Amino acid sequence: EDVRSFCYSLRAWKEVFNETDFKLTDGVDFSKLFKSLSIRKATELVAYGLAREKAPSLEKFAGTHLEADEYHKAMQDPETV
């Protein structure tokens, strides 16, 4: 509930967040929830600590982008990682 409130607060704070599709999922078992959430500015989303040429290839290891409705459907599948 706190994360949902945070998302609504972002929308109230800056209009740009009205177009953001926050992917929230209700009813997740307590053991599968994040223990904490931190939000901070970063120069890269995943810090490998490797030089650019040694970092894993995004073309080879990238995940599949899902639209909001596809994401919510995928979260219903117990095999979703």
C-alpha cells in the first residue's frame, strides 16, 4: 500500500508521471515481496562493475519488454521469473 501511495504522490507532484504505467501487483505472497525499496538517481540501471567492453551483452541477455496488460497476465503464472 505504501508503494501505491508513493506512485499516486509522484503523479500529484509532476504531470509527467500521469503517463507512467506503474506495474503494481496485488495479492503477492508475503515471502515473495521485496524486503525494502530504494529509489535513487543512477548513471546505469545495472552496475556490473566491469568496463563497458567486458559487461554482458544486452542483445544476448536482455529480457522481454512487456506492456502493462502483458505484465499483469505474466504475473499470474507461477513459473514467471
